[in-house]
Amino acid sequence: MRRVRFPRQSIAVAAVAVTALTTAAPVVAAPALPAGVPDRPAASGDDPVQLPPIRSILQTDETCTKPSTTVAQAKPWTRAVMSLTPSWRLSQGQGVLVAVVDTGVDKSVPALADRVNSVGDASSDCAGHGSFAAGLIAAAPQPGTGVVGVAPQARVLAVRGTNERGFTSAGSLAAAIRTAADHDAKVIYVARAVLDGRDELTAAVAYAMKHDALVVAPVAPDVAPRNADTNQDDPTARPYFPAFVPQVLSVVDVGPQGGRPKNAPEPFAPDLSAPGDSVVSVGPGGTGHFIGSGSSMAAAEVAGAAALVRARFPKLTAPQTADRLEHTAYPSDVPRLDTYAALSSVSSPASGAVTSSRPQAVELPQPVSQGPRNRALVVAGGAFALMVLVAAAIVVVPRGRARSWRTSGN
């Protein structure tokens, strides 16, 4: 069973979010774009800047991912869609530790400088996926680019959940989740989705929850697994782990046009959808940028949003944080992450339940029949006429007496 969702006050929340998009000013502002550079997604199909794709797995005969020499100057499309500019007025993830269970995180990346701690050998990143995900979560503004992470003041804990080339197992992921919880991470991003290890990963997630850590994971792998019989990609929807564990916040990707790439693995019971296709972030070795697509990217965006929420509402528990992100989402087949609404909606101090701050509509009385209405008008008109006569008498009679007016017969 998935986590039970309560009714959302989505209409009111959407109204608040739309207002904020048009009125709010940023706290963390990316440097001004150079003249002639359009303020639009750096990863759109017609953009003249071509970024190298990030890989999640490298084959044994492939070399480690080389640093990108291209800097994306424009703001990625995800910044506007996720309402990050107004969101940063409320929270930037300060003080929240986000564990990145992935291929490792390159601590030398300037956008992550001085905010990455690592466990074991997780400070190196041959494949590059972990550094890319960490950038989506927490990259700080850098000169000459609009690429910024969702929570630019959050701290990152690199925990290796794969081998050097990105291959993983349920056991590796479970051990990494436990390690992240032991290091006091409040949000644990797991980049991988596997078909086995249900019991092992369920126990690891329960361990994280006991440490008040929210686990966020992709609902499916970025690339569909191969069918052993046909040797073709098999995008059939099926439960993947740890995403299918009830306490995990599972995420599916959407692209700039609201859809997903052709032949992408079908999601199975996701909790949220978020930007994950044609997204731009940093990578290992330098200041250049990469482009990536998949549910693992969307899960990284949600992990960043969770860091924003936990920084703004530090008394919320991990389950309450997940509920807030779900309850404030835009209504859709799969609820769409609304970062600003998650930060701005009013919640109950006792339970953490989200309620709308929008004033309730005033109930107008029901229309009355014409008969009573006409009678009321007649009565009101008569009363008004009587009031006029009384007022006239009050004024005229004293004046008449002063002028020695007499009534007839006297």
C-alpha cells in the first residue's frame, strides 16, 4: 500500500503560487546574463549551446566522464516551472544535510565548494551522475550562468551506492541508506531503482525513518531494462525499489512540454512528478555543465525541494515533509511538484497538516420570491414616507408657533 494522501487545497495553493510568480523578488540572484543571451531554457532543442549528456552507468571499457568545457549561460527551464525565484525568498535549504546515494560527488566542483562531505571514497565520481544530481539539489550561483540548484545553501553528504562505474545492487543501496541516516542526513536522495531487494530496502527505509530522514527515489530507472528474451528495452510499468516502499517519496519525470521521452520506463504508482527531462547541472571536474533526463533527475529536484521545506519548517517530521510536498502539488494524473506552495501554505502547528490561507467565500442569502420582496418594498416605502412627515413636523410646527400660526376655528 502506498502512503494515504489527504485531500489537497490545490486551487487556493495554485492561486497563491501564481501571485508569487508575478510579484516576488529573488534573494539568491544569478548573475545578469550577457547581452544577446536569451533568458530561456539552456537545454531546449533549438538552443545553439550543445551540452554533453550525463551517464548513470559506464561500461567496463569506457573511460571516466570527462569535464564539460561548455557553460550554460541561460536559466534552465526548470527555474520558472518550479517557481524557484520566489521560493528562495522563503528558504534556501540552509542547515539541511542532503545525502546523495549515487556514484559519488566531486568535491572540487566550484558550485558545491565547501558544502560537500563524503563517506569513504565517495568524494570521487567517475561516472559523474552523483555530481550532476548534487548540483540539481544544491548548486550555488556562479558567475556567467543561470544554473542553480533547488536548495543552494543545503549541505551535501556523498554516500556511494554504486560501484565506480555506476552498477549497483539492493544490498549496496540499503547499506548506503543506513549510512546516510547514521550521519544525520535529513533528506536521503537515492538515484537508483532496482527490481529486487524489497525486504532489505524496506528495512533500510524504516531505519532512516527512525532517524527522521526522508528518502526520495525515482519511481523507475532512467533507461528501461532489457528484456532477456527479445534483447529490447522493456518499458513496462512495474514496482521498483526503494521507490515502492510506502514511506519513500517516489518521483517520475516530466519534460518542458509536460510529457516524457519516448520509450521511457513507465511509472508504477508514483507520488509526485517533477522536472526531470532535459535538465542542466554541473558535473565532475570543473565549471562546465551537462544535460540529463530521467526520473532520477526529477527525484533530485524533489530532494532539493524537501531540503527547502525542512529548512523553513524545522519542526516537521520526515513524513510531514513528504505530506506537505504532496498536498500542495498541482492536481494532475500524477501530482506536480509546486515548490513555492509547499513553502508558503499554512499548516497546523500541532499536526503539520496543510491548510489553505485563502479567505473562505462568503455565503450569500438565497433569492427570495417576488411577492415577499414587493411587500417588503411597500412596507419600507411607507416607513420612509412616515419618517419624512415626522421630520417635517419637527421642523415646521415650532416655526409656525413662533410666527403665531393658529389652527382654524381659534
